[in-house]
Amino acid sequence: MRAIWYETQGRAENVLTLSELDEPQPGPGEVAVWIKASGVNPSDVKMRTGARGPMAVARQIPHSDGAGVIKAVGEGVDPARIGERVWTFNAAFQRAGGTCAEVCVLPAEFTAPLPDAVSFDAGAALGVPALTAHRAVTAGGPVDGRVVLVTGGAGAVGHQAIQLAKFFGAAQVLTTVSSPEKAEAAWAAGADEVIDYRRQDVAEAVESATNGHGVDHVVEVEFGANLRQSLAVLREHGSIASYGSEGERTPELAFYDLMFRNISVHSVFVYKLTLEQRARAVSDVVRALGAGALTPRLDRVFDLEETADAHRRVEDAVKIGAVVVRV
């Protein structure tokens, strides 16, 4: 099979190799997926550069997310799943066989049904973004009837968080962006109010948009840098669920500001969800897909030979939506 792989960490053009590898076979509890499209996430780039620590395996086929068709099953897996369209997740986390290959073998529970109406490219844009968005939206409890603020609403996670919050019945979904182009993407996702934080005062804009109600829950892309902003817009008994803090990796926590208002903080690391959290997330995402309520936004689709370019597209941080490699 054709596959992208690397044995040392470094720049994409220096370490990513395309060649023929032996096709893997599924073991007990596993499935082999004929991969049609492979999603490239920031975590995949960080694994390749070494920003997430040393390699966990000797040779890494990258990318945890993908979409394709089950071609074979191992012992203990229902043979009726052969031929099923699926989207995948966690394929490359502490595992050698990611989705950037013609065939990916992974535990059956790391696959989920992909509705016929959803393309393989869109399916490859689920995984990390969809499951992260789900956990970040729901970590503070049900959002039905509540006001939700999604920071970074044009990102892959933020875009799907807006859609899931609306699907779960949020009374109002606000989001922040950094440009008119990103604002257009956030409006398209279904946001009720889009705030350009480079041109507007976020706290004032939230107060105006909510008629002074404030925000019940924040889905946060940048915890440390936005903590003061979050405290300014959150109501008592509100919550923050954050999946990143790159700008302030060791933020100073205003504990008493949180405590005196009973504000809860949740961190989200999608690769280590509990079995219950993951099962609920997968079920809800499949439901939202089936209802047409969740549509991942694609930034660019690359060919397998252009995988290094796809990684650079993610690194450049100019994308609006998901980057996908068509296998």
C-alpha cells in the first residue's frame, strides 16, 4: 500500500516520506479501513515536529482522523461491518498506523458510521475537531436554553462547536473571530452573533448582544490569553471548557474571581476522553450528521503526494476550516 511515514521528527519536507509499505491486517477487535481521505490536525503537526514530545513508535504513519470503507475485520468484530462507510479517530495517538495511508488498521471502537450524504472529505474533518467540540460544548452541563460563547469560531473546532451548540438547543450562540473572512465562516456555521475581537470590545459586544444577560458557558480555544475576557462576560455559576492555551501555557489563575462566582473550569484533551464521554460524543455527532445539523468546513484538500504542503498549511495558521489529504 502507499503511505506517508516518518522515522525522525522535524520539518515536513525533511521527514515525511511517501513509499510502498506492507498492508496491515486487523487483529482481534480491529478493523482495516480503506482510507479515502485523511484529516490533518494541529496535533498531528506537533507530533511530527516534536512539540508534543518524542516519538512513541519507531515509524509513524501520521494523522488520527480519516474516512473510508471497512474492508476487513478481525476476530470479535461483526463481519457485517465490511463495506461500512466510517469516519475514524485516535488512529495515530500512541499508535504507529495513522490514516495517511491507503489502509489503516485500528480498534473497531475508533470508527463511527458515516452517513451516505456526508462526503469522505468531510468525514475526515470530523474526529479530533468534532469530538473536541462536543466535549467543550457539553463539559459544563446541558446548554439547552443557555447562552454560549465560542472563541475562535472559524477554526475547525470552533466551527463545529457553534453547530453542535445550536443542535443541542442553546438559546444564543456568540462567537469571536479575527477577520471579515472568518466572520463569514462563523455566520455560515449558524452563530447568532459574530464579534471581531480585533475591531470590537468583546465584553461590550457580549453585553449588548445578550441584553445584559452575559454568557453561561464559554468554549475556549485560548484559555490563558482570554481568561480576563471570560471573567468579564460570564454569569455566576457559568463555566469554561478549554482545549488550548498556546499563548499563555502557564496562565495565572484568578482563583477567587472564579470561586466567588462559582465558575467552573474544564480542560479538554480529546485523545483521553473516558469511554462514556467518547461514546456519548460519537453518538451525538452521528445524530447531528444524520440530521444535517453538522457540516465540517473544508479549507483545502491535498493529494497524498502533497502531504508536506498540507502540514505547512496547518502550520501557517491561515486556514479557515479543516485541511484534508485525499488518499
